[in-house]
Amino acid sequence: MNTPVIGVLALQGDVREHLIALAAADAVARPVRRPEELAEVDGLVLPGGESTTISKLAVLFGVMEPLRARVRDGMPVYGTCAGLIMLADKILDPRSGQETIGGIDMIVRRNAFGRQNESFEAAVDVKGVTGDPVEGVFIRAPWVESVGAGTEVLAEHEGHIVAVRQGNALATSFHPELTGDHRVHSLFVDMVRADRTPESL
């Protein structure tokens, strides 16, 4: 059985919820904090949280450069909210010292949908997810200002881009792991499964 091992970057944010969603989507899910743990997974989820904090902790734990290398080499990666910011090649309004992993040719705006008390839920039609719209939870959510030619827009909300894919990199502004609907995670698990070579099975 082609069961991929997928890590969740466990430095900050809603790690547990992603681990549960990945397991429900038929993956082996593991927390990842260090380079040696990163080396053992087939794909990685970058959870929500605070993107500046995650960036600084990734450097502190020595995992930032290995992450960049694996994403450049094509490891499937999925970022939600702060994770979307981490996958951006450019941030419009970065905080001092904030770094990204990169991997998606897009420009993002932090906290674009408002502050914590302006969080909301909305139904979002996501390309590649069959059935009813996905219930998106937006918490201090970013949006994508613009994308490059190689980046596919998967969803918009009120005229703003909230889900994208470029190659093996997937990102959403919202948190599907908080709803009990695991279809976006299933989409990512399928991406990881398709990426695995016969030699790794």
C-alpha cells in the first residue's frame, strides 16, 4: 500500500489538528522539528501560527536551510495561513528579520483579512476538491496579491486569491484542519503519493 509519511512542522501553531487531518486522509503523520526528522518524510505541512515566529524558530532549530533545499528539490509541501506566507517568494510587508522558505511564485499580504477579532468562516470553492465548497476558517489570514505565470489559482474569496498551487507546493489562506473536513488534506496526500518514486515504495 502506498501510504506516504507526511510531517507537520512542529515549531508553533495548530500542529495537532494537522496530524489528525493527515491521519484521517490515510497518511502516516509525524511532527518535524529537526533536520534529521525532515529527512525521513515524503512531504511536509507548514501550519498556521505566527509566520515571523515560525521563521525565527526554523532558523534556531537549524531546519530552515534543509527545508529550502528540499522544497527546491521538489518535496511536496502544503502551507496554511502562516504556512502560505512561509512558501511565498515575496511578502509585501515583512517584519524585521522575517524569512520565507519560498517555493511559490507569489506575493502575499500578511493579516490582509483583518486582525484576530475579525476572523470568520466562509464557503470556498477549491479547484481539485470535489463535492460541496470547503468551509474555510480565516484567522488573521493573508491573501495572495499576485501570482507568477507558473502558479495556479485554486480558489478566491471576495475577489482575493486564497488558495494556490505551483508544482508540488500547495497553499491556502484558510485553515481546513479546524473544520473536520479533510478533503484539502486528501488532495495534498494524493500529491505526495503521486510524487513518490517506485524505488521508495
